[in-house]
Amino acid sequence: MGTPSPKPEVATRRVYALGSLAAILFGYDNGIISAAILFIPHELPLTPLLKGAVVSATVVGAMVGALVGGLTADWQGRQRLLLAAGVVFTIGALGAGVAPTVATLVLFRFIIGLGIGIASVVVPLYLAEMAPAGGRGWITSLNQYMIIVGTALAAACGYALAFSASWRWMILIGVFPAVVLVLGLLAAPDTPRSLVRRGHPERARALLVGLRGDQDAADRELAEITELERQQRDARLGAHMSAPWVRRLLVLGALLAVFQQITGINTIVYYAPTVLTTFGVSDVTALLFTFLNGLVNIATIAVVVRLKIVDRWGRKPVLLAGLVGMSASLFAVGAAASLLPPESPALFGIAVAAFVVYTNTFSATWGPVLWVVLAEIFPLAIRGAAMALATLFNWLTDFFVALTFPTFTSLVGAGIVFIAYAAAGVIIFPIVWWMVPETKQRSLESLEKAFRRSKRFRLSE
């Protein structure tokens, strides 16, 4: 029998809460623009191109933040990068909230994006490396849960401030949780795997004892981490990246990251209020829907986390189920928008129902599970760099979606665009079924050994 540590649950809750706090800022700063963009033109003149620039500047920043953050996290540690993200979030939100010109707004939206990019890579890494093998799915899913919470908070603030058109305060509110994140992370630990990699095995052991509540289990896990790190210590990054089994995982990670975006999620995150206003409702009504849908999304992801669905059902079944639900709902709104009059009450009703089904399906499936899988499949020696590469593809696709959606809808109509995203989900389904391995209930170290032995995408036993 192992010897339990005094109060592991308290330490565990604190670690997971701090690790996922940056995801709230990710959700808030990424989501608030859908409300703010309705009112920014009242004060700062925006052409359609400038509107796209204001929205997509954050995405460009996220690409840079993801790449730099992932590469840096392997030698600076996960905790330090999350702390840096908090500082960047603070500067970006403050500058964007008081921006006197469109150019300044775009600049600070880019800076906000740097923080979002760092968080998108490091939060899943932090949570996955802190979690035990049996609970890694639901714990890493806290990342998506907190993103949804942040998005819902953005929707609530957007709706509350819509009556006064206070777009600056919509953005400035993001400063307050950013400061909390910075203060909290000053005392937060790094992950055991990162500590071992950076030469602090005793600190890693003490942390593992606190997290697992069992000294014997902590010692076994530390031995497994240390042995794997010893085997890889002298290998160069290029050698790891060039290994055939690693290249397969990099391809898999990049494809999954692209797939999450080309199923259309950020057409809803960024433009749902704008789309709904074209269906004949007011700005305030559109933002009220976004707020209420955000509350439903919180409930959905809470159920997913509470029931540990990702760990019970497995990663691949959840991803496949998500594609069915998302494609069906996007096809419904696309067909309705193509066939019904623009200001038809029936069109608005179908669009609202389809958006609710779509966003809640995403929140329960592709939202959390992508980041669970990415945090699991890459080898320890390059986990940060590989996550950065996959996340870069995610943000590149997001940038394409954010920049082109207004143009595509003006050319062919929103209905055709939504149908195209629905078709993408249908095409992706067999690819996911064939390529994605099942990783539930296995330690990160055992997964790495199995991938190393395998000559295909599926795991060797």
C-alpha cells in the first residue's frame, strides 16, 4: 500500500484551476470581438476589409504566440509560459480597450492574439502532464470548459453593454482576469515532466506525491518519466522530428488541428450575431442569443467533464459523433438560408436551433478532444514544439475562416457557405476513422513507446 500525502485534493484542485485559468482569457478575448465588432464602426470607421483585419489580427497573433510559446515551453517550462501569457493578455486588452485609431486597435488585437496562441498550446500541455493516466481526458477537457466559460462571459458582457454600445469596456473587462492569472501563476508549480526535463527530479517527485496522493505511485511515475527522458536527453530536435514515427504523428496532429477549424466553428464564434442580424433581428436580440447559447454551452461541457465521457467512450468515438452532429446542424441552417426568405421567422428559428446544436456538439466533442489528443500523442522531448506546429495549423485555418467568411457570404450567400462546411465534416469522417488511434487509459510514456514501435497511425500493443 502506498502512503497517502496529507491533502492532495486541495493541491490538485488549485493546480488544475490555475492551469486552466488562461483558457478563460482565451475564450473571453477570442469571443468578445463578435459583440464589439457590431459597435466599433460607431466610433472608428471600418470598411469590410478593416473589419476583417480587426477580427483576424488576433488570429495572426495567435499563430505567432503558438509557435513561439510551444518552442519555448520545452526549455523554459510550462508555468513560465502561462505566466508570460497572463502578462501579454493584460497589455493587449488594456491597449485595445483604449485604442484611438483602427491601426492601434489592430496592433493590440494582435498582442492579445499572442497570449491566446501561448494559452492554446501550453494549457492542454500543462493539464495533460499534471493529470493521472485514468483521468487525463476529462482533466485536459477543462481547457475547453474554461474556453467556453470565457466565451460565455464575453457573450454576457457583450449583451449587457450592448445597450450603451460600450465596445471599449467589452474589451477592457479582459484586463481583470488577466491580472488574476498573473498573480496566481507566480506561486504555481511547473509540470513533473517539465521539471524532470529541466533537471529538477526532486521537485518533480514532491509534486507527483501531492498530485497522486500515493508515494509509491509517484515514484513509479517518476521512474517512467526519468527513464524516457534519459533515453532522449542527447538527441537533437531535428533527429526527433525526422524519425518516421514522429513524422506520422506530426501529420496526424496537423490534420486534426485543421479539421477542427474547417468544420466551421469560428464562423459561429466570430460572426453568429452578424449572421443573425441579416435574418431580420436587432443587434441586441442577436447578442442575447449568443449569451443564452453560451450558458447552454457551459452546461454541456460541464456534463462532459463531470461524466468523464472522453475517458469512458474514448477519443475517436467522440470525434466521430461530433462530426455527425456538426455537419447535420450546419446543413440544416445552410439549406434554410438558401431556400427561405432572408427575414423569415422560420429561418431565424431554424438558424437558432442549428447554432445551438452545432456549438454544443462542438463543445462536447471536437472542442476538448482535439487538445486532449494533441497533448497525448507527441513524444516528451519535442512535445512543446510539436504542439506548437499543430496549433499553428489550427490558427492558420482559423485565420482563413475569419478572413474569408464575410467575403464568401457576400459572393454566394451564408447558406452555401454553411453547406460547404457541413460537407467538409462528411469528408473528414472516414479520415478520422482510419487515422486516429485510441489513447484512453494509457500513460503518456506508454503511448510514446507504443507509437515508437508502430509502423502506422494505429497504436501497437
